[in-house]
Amino acid sequence: MHIEEKQLKDFIVDSGLVAKSAISAAEKKAKETEQNIGDVLVSDGAINENDLRRIQASILGIPFVDLKGEHMDFDVLSLIPEPIARNHNIIAFRKGKDSLEVAMLNTDDLSAIDFIKKKVGLKIMPRLTDTDSIKSGLLQYQKSLKAEFGDLIQKDIGTIKTIAGEDQDEASEGDLKKLAEDLPVVRIVETLLKHAIIQGASDIHIEPLEEQLLVRYRIDGLLRDAMVLPKNSASSIVARIKVLSNLKLDEKRLPQDGRFKIDLNGEKISFRVSTLPTYFGEKTVMRVLRASAAGFTLEASGFHGEALERIHKAMNLTTGMILTTGPTGSGKTTTLYTMLDILNTADVNISTIEDPIEYQMNRINQTQVKSEIGLTFGTGLRTLVRQDPDIIMVGEIRDTETASLAINASLTGHLVLSTLHTNSAAGAIPRLIDMHAEAFLIVSTVNVVIGQRLVRKLTEKKEKYFMTAAEIKTLSESVDLERVLKALKDEKIVDAKATWEKIPMYRPKTGVNVSEAFAGRVGIYEVLKMSAAIKELVMQGKTDKELEAQAKKEGMLTMIEDGVFKAAQGLTTIEEILRVVSE
């Protein structure tokens, strides 16, 4: 069912949808960029994607169906599992006695048709449709999940309401425990947790508002509304979470922290829980943590080229410090765990002091900070040094005592890994000096400093485009494009003669929902090596800007430059890089 280029061009000319001059220009561009003429006309805005689908349907003689606003029978819709429907853009919308009509964006996807035919045992009748229709169909899968969840809430709300109607501030711990173990509440909390895990959320926010309870999931770094629950379910749900994480049920005036684990399909998932009193009640945030960090690699995290070599060299040293920097949620701890996983061999003793322990790792001695009983980073680190470790990981250097002890540990024959809250790799040096660390000790101990952020990764639902001269000029005002182009050529990502005008960039496909265009995240990094020249600048008390300028002379790609590098690889978009780096 392939459409020849000439066939498509002749049909568009005959239809009068596009001027002949635009078709000629598109034909020329299609040859240069090795695209087909239809895609070029869509990317140039001459026609929209839905018009192209209708044209293709007419040429192939396949019916075109418009499903926007159509209500589909869930029994028919669910004949195709949602992941298959989403990945292959295919929706089952009508079932006959021995046939199933399916709406598709690409009727050449024979593997999907064959899979569905074997699964349902019916004759499959493909129909072409547009992206809006597919989105409408996919939304109905979600609506059905929410409908089931809504039914659960409605069914159980009577039970919750009778107990939640009492004055919760006066309720005893026994009453609250009874409330938390009520079967409807248990089911609701389980559903919330499972939904979050299935959707790949990193955090669950349960926020009491004046008249309702808002549940939000952080997915790929962005908070999204998941559902709204009745206000009278708030106390029950918070009490249930407190029971799971061994928190005091009747303490509502002070913040509390705890954690618990669940087993979902054989995978252990940890939840780090934090409660905070707010004006309308207790807000609860749960960080979702996969129980094992094994299997991560630096390459998969987004390290490459010179930066990757610098880290491996620093990890091969037996003394000194490796620091990761960035704001909260930028993946610093994951980077440290990845390095620990690589360093974790039979001939070394690795000890950590963390707050909190985010992943459990085999053969590594992990200690949790408990400041309420005097076990701080400082006291823990002081003891760790006496435990004969080869490698020490300190969750975070956040005060003068910890900075001093970490530096001393690295001076006395240990490799120390830790994190700092700074905006750039170069910013770590002034931060340590602010903590009263001596400059001569910093240059003697720090091997490399990593600055990082996380950006959303594009899915297959992306389209290629080329930057205009104006876009290149605008981008070059905030990024040294020549340095990025050199790195791309050095690592053989692009041809040795490539120019920015000829390098394809990527963006979400026209008409595709942004939440579907991105899935997962990848790091963008800068790795500052403590070279002789930078040591000299540190001793002279130079600013972080001057340190960064010297590091760039020595080949360091900055975070924003590494981001543009990854955009040129098709991993993310320029807009996403600028959004994250400017935050």
C-alpha cells in the first residue's frame, strides 16, 4: 500500500490544495533532505498533517474515519492493549460479526495488524485517520481508568464520610489507626501508588485545598494533575500513609519524615514520605524510588566524549574528591550511585553516609543520618574514616564541618564522592571556600566537579527540521555553537564538513500531545577537571566565571552546550534545553 512520490504530487496538484510553486520548492527540498514531499509540505505549513492523511486515504482507496468526539465502546477499544495502541497509533473502534475495524495513522504497519489479528482472531479492516482522532481514542483509555477509580471512590465515600465527618484534630491515635485500616481507604491509597508507578512518576503530591484534595504526579520533572478527590477523604488517606511509614498518627502540627516499601510485580519500590502542616490540612509528598540502582551506566545517563574520560580517570584514582553539583532533583545522587556501582568490586570497602538512603546497594555499607539523635553527616563521617574504607560517599556537603571532614578524608588516602547545591561545576569552588575550606586544600583534593541537569527525552513521535539562519543567530547569542559543532565532529556524530544549516534538529510531531512526545529523562553535564591552570586561579581567589572560562579553554563543554549536542543527536529539543538551563 505504498504511495509513489509522483502519485502523491499529481494528486496534490490536481486537488488545487497547494500552489504549484510551493510544490516545486517542496520537491527540491525533499531531494536535499531525503524526506518525502508530503512530510516537507507539512513541515513548511503548506498543508496540515490531517489533510495529508485524507489525501493518502483517497489515493490508496482506503476509507478515512474521523473519531474526534466519538464515544467508543470500551469492550471494543480494549481489544487492543493501551501500550500497543499508543506505540503504533492504532485504535479499535468498531466490531462486526467476524471483523474488527481499526483506525491507523500508518496502514503499512503490518506487524501491528498481524499482532492484533492473532490476538482477537478476527479479520482486521484498516482505516486511515488523523492524529486528533488517535488522541481522542487514547484519551478514552485514560477516561476508563479514571472512571473505574471514580467508581471506587463513589462506592467507598459513604464509609469514609462517616468517620471523616468527626473533628479530626480531636481524634485519638486509636480512632485514626482504625480509620487508616479501613478497607476502602487501603484500596484508594494502593490505587494511587500503583497508578504513579505505572506512569513513571518520581513524586506523588497529595495537597489539601479549601474544598477538595488534589493529587499530582511529577512525571519527567513536571508536575501534572492526576485526580481530584473529595475533601473529606483527606484525613483517611494521610492516616493510611502515616501507618505505612510508621509516623505518629496524632501529630499534625509538626512535619514528619518516614519511608515504606511495596512489592509490585516482583519489583521492590520504596517511598520516601514527608508530611507538612498547611492552612487546609497536612500536605503529603512521596518520593518514588526503585529499590536497586544496579545496572545504571554513565553512558546511558548521558556522559560522552572528553567528559566521560575525565570521570573514568578520576574514578581510577585512590584519593581525592569527585563532586556532583546541581539543584534538587537534577540527578546528582543517581550519578553518585552509578559511579559506586562501577567502583563496587570485591577488593574495596565502600561506606556511605546519606540522608536519606535512596537505593540499597549490595556489598556497600550504607548509613542513614539521624540528626535527632546526633548522627549527622559530620559525626557519621568522623566514624566512617575509622572503619577502614577505601571509598566514602557523603550524601551532601551542607556545612563547614562536613566540608572539612570530607577534605581531610580525601587527603588521608580515601576516594570521596559527594554532592553540593550549586548552579554550575565552577560554582563548587567558591561554595567550598564559603564553608571555610582552605584554597590550598581544595586544589590538593578535588579531582573533578560535575555540573548537571535533567532534560526530557523525545519519543519516536518527533519530526526533523532544519534551523533557519535567524534561529542559528539567536541561539549563538547564548551558546558557543562552534565549540558544539567541533565536539559533534570529533565524536563523529555529524559529517566532518557539516554546518548548522545542514544538521537536522528535532521537535514533537505536529498535532502530537506534548506529554506523548516526551518520555524519560537524560542528563546534560559539564565536567570541570582540576588542571594546573585552574588550581592556580583558585589559589588567586578568582571567580567562578573566570574558572569556567579557563575550563572551556581546556575543552569543557558547558551544560547548555552539552544540551545542544544532545539536541543534534535527536535526544531532546532546543526549547527543552533552554527551559531547563534557564530555570
